[in-house]
Amino acid sequence: MEIKQQIKLSQQLVMTPQLQQAIRLLQLSRLELIDEIRKELDANPVLADDEIDPRPRDNTDRSSPSPLNSEQPVEERIGETERVEREVDMTQRAQEKKVQEVDWEQFLENRTLQAPLPSTRGGFEDLPPIEQNLTRPANLPEHLMWQLQMSDFSDGERRFAELVIGNLDDKGYLDLKGIEREDGTRTPDLTIEDLAREAGLDPEDAPDVLRLMQEFDPLGVCSRNLQECLRVQAEVYGFDELEMAIVDRHLHNLEKHNYQAIARDLKIAIEDVYEAAHEIQKLESRPARNFTDTDDKTIAITPDVYVIKDGDRFVVLDNDRGVQRLYINESLTRALLKDPHAKEFIGEKLRNAQWLIRAIEQRRKTIIRVTECIVDKQREFFEKGVAYLKPMILRDVAETVGMHESTISRVTTNKYVHTPQGLFELKYFFNSSIRRVADEDIASESVKQAIKKIIEEEDKQNPFSDQAIVEMLEKKEGIQIARRTVAKYREMLGILASSKRKKLF
């Protein structure tokens, strides 16, 4: 063991704060970028945007940092600023003096002499109903609480009902499952009797109160499972004994369209099962379907770039609408730099502002460059549609534009492009390849669309199995694909198996 000095030469990547900021901006979505710009504007005094730009409008690009040199002397610029500030101050004082000179007694006397408002609702009759002025629709808990207030429940029953409403899931079912702890274990499941004891209600009265709540609008809400939900609706709608028996004993066969098993067990004709099943399918299996939670907000997607066809070529344009163009506020920066105590602080803020402006501009150029590469490689898609989408991976674009695959991944995540074929995420164009018999490979997304088209055109009374779809793809399209792959793509498209797609009426 000894201590000695050693010289070693090595290369390593140092992630400076500026580089980390550039990488973070690159992977932000458009809305996240707008929020980030607003935060920087609030935190950095030397930054300014177009909304408060005091300078004359011209055609210069304010996306790049403005130099601090100017032909006008600094003293003259500062003097001009002070003159404008004095004029603004004098105007404000004049307005305040004018307000103070108002004869309020005369004003009130004139108000008294005015004709009284008409007692009728004349002016309000032309207004739209108040429902049209609501900012948002009522969600399911609010709708149920309104009905609860209109009911004649006792205090204990009302507290129990509030606990039930607070434990509903997004489908409108009563969810009393235990909560998973941090160590992986779960608390025991609750019962309606447990809720009754917590609310100070006799547990024996809980089923009756819950049954009354299940007849609230929407009918079947607060049920504990699908069978109970359908049975409540069947009882209210006056279903016959056969339909009630199917709901109570044969929901699993009804889901699988196994009508023969139902007919054998109930000893009835298969035609009677068809008629009963047709009526049961009219019931609502998800009571909260027409109610939207206020937390689930629909956000319209704004494209980051546009692909427009101009003659025989496609042009890529960035969408800067809503994205504030930043620049450095020269006059404020010069004034602040004169303070020796603030010079170091402003110098740091100035460097951060320049880095931010450059990072945003570099992000814009990178997105356009990557999109142009995608357009070049997927030209047939932009001209003819999804069926002509080619297999493409991140490495293909990375090698073309001279960037790393991770950079391409960040650029294409949560970025959207508006094309002649519709609005797509940039990630959409990266697909694995599927082999074809006598032609070039096809993209997996094109195979999904081919499967979807086959299922849409099938006979609903005799739907195709996954194996039949495999054979049709190979025969018509020359696509070689395994049955399990068809099943996987079908599930990704949200399409049920053939046994559950079958319709007899």
C-alpha cells in the first residue's frame, strides 16, 4: 500500500445545467413548453415576450437573443424611458383627480329620479336557459347528492347514503374493496353493514336504503356488481320471469352467446332465449356512462408542425401560434446592470435567458428537421394513406439526421403533426416490419388497419376467427402473421373475440 500521483486522460460527458435544460425542453409537449416559458418569464426579469414588447414592430426574428449594443446612446435611451414614465404618471394623476371631482351626491340624486325597473321579467325572457350558461356539467356524485337532498331520508340514512356515494367508481358501481398499503398488503374489504355502523345507522337497514338509492337516476347506480345492476333495472322495467332468471343465473352464458346452454337449463325453446337476450341487452351495464368527472377534461390537440402539399412536394411548417417569442429586454437590462450590487445577479439571469432562447430555437429546428426526414421516408403514406405506411425505426431517422436515437425519441414523444391524411403523433410513424410473401415488408400499423377492415366487413352473425383472419391476410395481402399476433393486434384495437362479436339479431 502506497500513495502516489498518477496522470490519467479520459473522456466523459458533463451534463451542464444548460445542456440539461435543452434536453428537458426537447421532450416537452407544446402545452408544457408554453407553461415553461411563462414560468421563465415570471422568474427572469431580463426576459420579455411579444405581449409586452415596447419596441416598434418589424420583421426581425425575435426568437434569437438580441444584442445589447444599439446606435442610440444609453443616456438618451434612459432619458426617453424616464420621459415616458413621467407622462404616464401625469396621466394617472389626472384620472385620479377627475374621479375625486365627481359629485357623488348629484350622481345618487340622478339615480333616484330614474324610472324604476319593470316588475315583470320582460328583459329576462329573451335570455337563454340557465342550463346553457353552466360552465360544466354536473358529475355523478353531484347528481346523486342533489337527489339525496330531495329525499326524505333520516339523518343516519343520509350519512350512510353520502358514504355510499363517496365510494362509487367511475362506472357508477359501489366499490368497497380494500386499499393496497405501501408494503403490498391490502386492508380487508368493507361491507354495507360497515358503512352503516360508521354512519350511525342500524346495519339491518343498510340493504333497504341501498335499494332505494339504486332507483336514483341513473337507474342501477350504487349496485355492487353487474348482476345486481341489471336486476334492479329489470325489476323497475317489469321484466318477466324468464328474463329475470337469465339475469340471475346465466349472465356468463349470455356474455359468451351460449344460448343453447341457457335453453337446456331453463327447458325452453332457443327462440325464447333470443327474444329474452334481446331485451336484456337494452339494459345499461354502466350507469355512469352519461356523466363525466370534472377531473377528466378533454383537451384539443394542437399540432406542433404542419405538413402541406405544395405541388409535387411536401412542405413542413412549424406552428408557433400561442408560443410566446422571447427576447431580452435591453433597456431594463442596461438600467439594472448599472447597480453594482445587482450586476452579478443580472449577469446570471442574462446568461440563462440567452440559453433558454437558443434552446427553444434549437428545439424548433430539430422538430422540423426530424419531421422532414419522416416525410421523406414515408412519402407514400402522406400521398395515399395508412395502407402505404412503411416499416421504420428510430435508428433510420437518427442515422439520416445525424442524431442519437434517444434524441429522436424525445423529439417525437408528445409531438403532433397535421398531415393531409389527418392528425398523428410523430411516434405513430415508427413501426416494426411484418414479412410479406412476394413483396416488400409492411408496417405493423398497416397490418392493424387491415385486420380492422376485415372485421368491419365481416358477417356479424358469422364473425371471422383469428385463424381465419390469418389465412385471409396471407391470401389477399401476402402478409405472413401468426394467430397470436392477430389476437394481440385485435386487443390493441379494442375489438372483442369472434365469440363475443357474434350477433343473432
